[in-house]
Amino acid sequence: MSRDGTGTPCIRQSKAKKTRQKAGDPALSEPPIVPIAPAIPGEITIPDWIVQDILPANEYSRPGIALSEVNGVVIHYTGNPGTTAEQNRSYYKNLAETKETYASSHFVIGMDDRMIQCVPLNEIAYCSNQRNDILLSILTPGRDF
């Protein structure tokens, strides 16, 4: 996803062609940018298949600090093979009580492919060591192989 000149989130729209194309063909150039209209201007619409279960504000997993900008996405493995999205979200929530570490991600994906949003997209999550203020994060428990 990219942004147009006004900062509106956009996707690139492509047109399928059945003919063979040669280098230099104008049809091989970048497809046009088509703005995605959010339900509320300035807001991001979360798809229905993502469960929004935002963590309560706390120092250890949801500090409520605004993202300075979104400059990347980090997808990482938790080291908890076989766990569900709910179990990983619960771990984040319990950090407010255990105070054992600072950890969270914007989204968690479970072994059943269920996806939960834990942190609002305009706030930092504790997903990387030094780039939390510019990254969105997706956590996956990994698979047993």
C-alpha cells in the first residue's frame, strides 16, 4: 500500500493482459494509484476478518505513545509454536501485572490463522528494539516442523 500526493492510503490497480509484452512496452509501466476511501476520513478501516481486541493502556504492552510515522512493517516469530492469537494477546495483557518485560504487536496471528488487533495503528507497539516509533508489527507464533 502506498499514499497519493494528499497522504490518502492507496493501492495499485493492475489490469490483466493476455498478450505477451515486450520490454519498453508502456503497458509494463506502474499501474495507476487508486485511493482507498476510508469509512471515516483520516481513519483506517480494519477488515471484518480481523478481531479488534485492543489492550488496555499500560506501561508494559500499550504505552499509548503516538507513532511518529509509519515507515515499515515488521513480521516476527514469537517462539511460541502452537499458540493461538488469544493466548499471545493474553500474554501482552498480563505484562501489566507481571512487569516481566515490554512486549506487544499491533496484530497477532494464531495457529488457526485467526488475527487479533491488540494496539491501535496510531500508537507504538513494543515489537522491535529501537524502531517502535515508526513500525507496524505483526506477530506469528510459528509452526512446529
